[in-house]
Amino acid sequence: MKQNVGILDTAIRSVLALIMLAIAFEGLYGTTASIILAVIGGALFYTSSFGVCYIYKLLGIDTYPNFKDDSYHPE
């Protein structure tokens, strides 16, 4: 599957995911809030790890660099 998450977007998602997961597993909030933070943090971590965001795909957004020689897209 072609990646659609750019480098800056990946960095921001990774930082947010780590913060959300840390807060969720620390248990600073109630159980429901911790579960929600863990799910959202896990989703952000997944999308930053693999470079594919299904919400972006549905909305037609692509922040991945588009080079002329396509050398940035691994096959």
C-alpha cells in the first residue's frame, strides 16, 4: 500500500502517540478516558509506524513527498 503520511506528520503523530499512551497507562484519568487515550494513541502510533492513514485515504489527503523520480517510495 502506498504511504500517504509525510515526514513532519509522522513526527507529530509519534510524539502525540507517546504522550497519549503514557498518560493512558499512567492512569492519571478515569478508566474510560484512559481507554480512549490508549486507543487513539495506538492508532496514531500505527499510522506513524507504517506511514498509512486510512482517514487521509478516505479524504484524499496525501502529505507524503511526491518526487519526480519516485525514489522516495520504496516498492
